[in-house]
Amino acid sequence: MFKHKNVLISLAVAALLAACGGGSDSTPAATTAAATTPAATTPAATTPAATTPAATTPAATTPAVTVDNTMMTGNLQLASGELLVNGQQLPYSAFVDQGATSNGLFGFQTLSTFGLRVKPENFAVSATNETKTVRLGFELLDKSATPGSKETLQIIIDKVTVTFVAATGDLTVAIPAGAKMYAFAKNVAGTANATVSTVPANLVSLTAIPGDATSKALTLDVAGAITAAKTAAAANAAVFNAVNDYTDRLTLNMTISNIALKSAATPPVALAAGKDITVTGSGQPSILNGDAAAKAAAASISGTVCGGCNTGTTP
């Protein structure tokens, strides 16, 4: 009985152990997760868009031109109070503008040369010559009342050498190498600018006056200057070609920098203040560069004549 009972207990324990996994020391098999290496990803190569900075051209600047306004020690005298138009003597008193309705006593239709009858005064007589590089300006303004017919001619020669020869008490003038001429013209044919880099040597001259041992003719060859401008600006030759023929009232100015102009003592002549002439569109400073003292002292002639309505002698 006891033995039979033990067998039953043994069977029960065996059944229990079987139900609980048999009581064996079983370690679950190690499971190693498969190693996963992420796919290598190379970022797409990106080349930044090429950017070319906008080209910037600096504004054109005209270099400042220094104008020397220091004066020569002596001065020019307008001898006998006379001008020289086309080689003929003309009293300045008849040339100056006498008012808005004045036509003057003299006129000309074609202007070839314009000058001053001058002699040197108050220069120091010594063994040393005095030389100065001056600028000569010329301006002619047609005062016609007819719209579209007004004419303008402006000229500056930027280097003219004036020398007082100490040994003789005389003056000489010359146009040196490197001188330039700037010109502007306006008329019914249009407008034109010209820069003459090789200035004809005879555009400005100082020549003897027959029968006069003390004064000379300081002359600008206006026709020669126009020809030089036409050559330098061939495309606008027609404009320059039209400015030397005048049939109406006009104002004419000529200024020489660095040397004073005074009237002759007998007869007395009241000279106009210096005209600070500027050549339109040339980029050049005015002939006196706005210097008030130079304007007051510089050699300058200003007057009005009439070509088509004159009642006197026409040079």
C-alpha cells in the first residue's frame, strides 16, 4: 500500500515537472540581430550658381584744369584807342555797345581777323626777359531777333607765350608746341565742338603797323581758327563754315589772360570789364576761371557791331 502510494506520488511529480518544462536547465538560444549598416548616402554635389558682379563704370571725371591768373608786371595799352578788323583800323569808341538799340557805326559781313593796336607799358627794363603763358579767348554772339538765326562762335587757345624782351623793350607772341584750341559753333546748321591739338603757329600774331614805330597789331586769325576747327571736326564742318558770315547785329568779345589792358591817355577810352569767356561743351574752365581780380585787370575788349545795318565804313 505504502509502495503503491509512492508510485502514485512519483507519477504525479513527473507529470508536474513535465507540465513545467520538465525541470531541465534550458537556456534559450542566443539570437543575434542581423547587423544592418545604413546605406551610404553621398549628398548630391551642389555647385552654387556663378554670380558675376554687375560691371560698374565709374562716372567720367574731367580732371580739374589749373588756370594761372598771375599777371605780368607791365600792361598793354590800347594805342590810339583802336581795334583792327580785317586789317583795318576801327575806333573802339565806335565799336562799344551803346545800348539795346545801338547798331554801332561800323559793321562787317565777313570776319577774317580781329585784333588790338597795342604797345607795352610799365615793364621793368632789365637784362632778363619776362615770359608768360597766357590764354586767349574769343566770342561772337549774333544778336539777331530772328528765331533760329542766332549764331555763336567761341574759341579759346590755351597756350600763347607772351614775352617782354628786356633789351629792346618790345613784346613778342608765339604759340608753343603743346598748345590746344577749343572751339564751339552754333547756327542754323546745328551745333559743333572741336578740339585742335596742333594749333597753327600763325593764329595769333604781333606784327608791325606801317608808319607806327611804337605799337603793333595783336591779331587773332579768326578765319584760320575756323578752318582749323573744321579740319579737326570734319563731320561738323558745315556748322563751323557758317559762322564767319554775318548780316545782323552781334556782340564780340576778346580776352587775354595774365596781362592787363589799359586805355590810351589821349584820347581816353573806357574799356569794358574782362569777359570770362567759356567754350560751351569743351569741358574746359573759363578763360579766367572765375577769378574776379583777373577779370578786372585782364585785357578784354567787348563791343557791338552790325553788318546789315551799318551806316559807316565797312572794314
